[in-house]
Amino acid sequence: MSFLQTPAWAAVKNEWRGESIGWFDGDRLVGAALVLYRQLPKIKRYLAYLPEGPDIDWHAADLARWLTPMAAHLKQQGAFGIRIGPPVVTRRWHAATIKQAIADPVLTTLSAVPADVSDDAAIAVSTSLASLGWKELPTEGGFSAGQPKFNFQLPLAGRTEDDVLAGMNQLWRRNIKKAAKAGVEVTTGTRDDLPEFHRVYAETAERDHFTPRPLSYFERMWDALSAEEPDRIVLFLARHEGDLVAATTMVRVGEHAWYSYGASTTAKRDVRGSNAIQWQMIRDALAAGATTYDMRGITETLDPDDSHVGLIQFKVGTGGEAVEYLGEWDLPLNRALHLGFTQYMRRR
């Protein structure tokens, strides 16, 4: 289950109304979801959003048995439309394949590259959704309005630290060694260290031209996730001679660990704090029993002239794999309101 589907996430997204729902076989819970209700301006009608959910048997022969009662319940709650993000992986590309594709001038997007693994059963889920009236949200470069369609993951199952390190490219291994030699120290922080993390995060936002979240968001995230499970969220801090050079947060649910937010200073980039902090997070995820270290979203561009390609190149160095999810899907329950909402979101 994704951390975006835990009950705690409703407290993080406090501008939405949250509701946890379940599917039962008799008394046995067989599926679960967190629903976030976003109200339309001025009227009590809602978009019901299930980020990276619901957590159900997506390969069931009859998906309608799962989704139809859910739609009926959400409509009763005032939903004019439903948005889901099935946690279903359709294709995977190994690091070597991506590296080769980046070097090929003909291949400019991940979708154009033949996948190393394609899951026909997962692809069949999209046919089932379409037959039930669901519509896939269009993406731009692999991103829709919600969660990314393409992610980068490092498989950890059955591997040791030495195995993972050996799977990294030469540049990553060299930078990890360089950070250690320079004396970069990575420690875990507490809630009291969040302002320091946020200072570096705000610097990163200015440098990389994105709008930063306020400190209050991270404090709320810390409080909500920590209350549900003490080690659910961990703050990592990389320092060089007392100076904070990189800071990150990792979230873990069961055997899945996510690198959720990261920041680094412009100063002292040569001490490779970003590589050191990632390596520590990977080691801690491994020690905690995680089988997947998830580096989250990537755009699907492989064009060397596109500024976004640097992100995938950084992540590919870990020796992991790019994964394509089924994407986000909408079910309009009130077509007029859903159309109006869609047009409103496009204008924003």
C-alpha cells in the first residue's frame, strides 16, 4: 500500500476531507482506500480522489465487483466524479537499457524504448477500466495533475549493501567514496530539525524554479505519519564540517520505502552530499527490510537537450529501473459538473 493511501495522509492533506473505506468478505477486510474529497467552489459537490489507490485485487476477473459499489458509495457522499491511481505497473526498463537509449539520438522518450518487462495482465486492467466508463487522464512528459505515471525504483529484495553498491555506475560509487573522504556525515534528525531542512529545501526551490511547500506542511506530515507509525517518516541530514549540505525525507510502509523530499545547497556541491545521503537512505531502507527503494517520479524525456534528463540520469546511476504505472483515471458521476471542473483545472 502507498503511503498516500494510509489514514494518516488525510491529516496531511487537511484542505481535503478524508474518509477511509474498506471492502469486506464477511468479516474479513480484503481491500482498503483513503478517499480525499475536494469541494467545488460554492456548492457541496466533490471530486473524490484516491491517490495511488485503491488497494484492492486489481487482477480480479471482475473489476466491477470492486469499483461499482465504491462509485455508489462515493456518489452518495456527494461526489460528482472519482479519480483513482491504480498501483499497477505495466512496464519496466532496466538501467542499462535507459543509458543506451539516452545515447541514441532517435529515442527521445521512454515510451519509444522497448521495455525489458511488459505485464500483459496489468495492461489488460486499462481495457477493463475503459469498459466500465473510466477515462485515463492525459499526461505531459509522464506527469498528470496528480501523481507521476513514471517512477524510478531500486529493487532491494535478496540483495546486500555490497550487491547494491556493485550495481551502481562508476560515477555513483566514486561520488559516495568522495563524500566519505571529504568527511560528509549523514545523521537522522528530529522534528526540531525540520526548519533547518526547510531552509535548504527553499534554497533548492529557488535554484530549480519550483514553488516550495511551507514549513507547516512538513510539520503536519511529520506529526501525522509519526503518530501512525514511529519510523514511518525519517529525516536525513548530511553535514560537511558542520554545514548542512543536503537534507531529505524517507517514508516507509511495510516493505516499500520512498525518497519523498530532497534538498541540497549550492555551496559545497563538490563534497557530493546528495550521493552520500541517498546511499545512507538506501542502506537504512535495506536494514529495515524494504524490498523496494522508490525514488519517485521522473519525466519520460530522454532528450539530452531537455533539462529534465538530468534527473533520470542521476537516478539511473543507482542501477535501478524505470517503472510505468497505469496512470490516473477519472469516472464522471455528473457529466456537466465533471466537465466544468476539468475546464476549471485546465485554466488554472
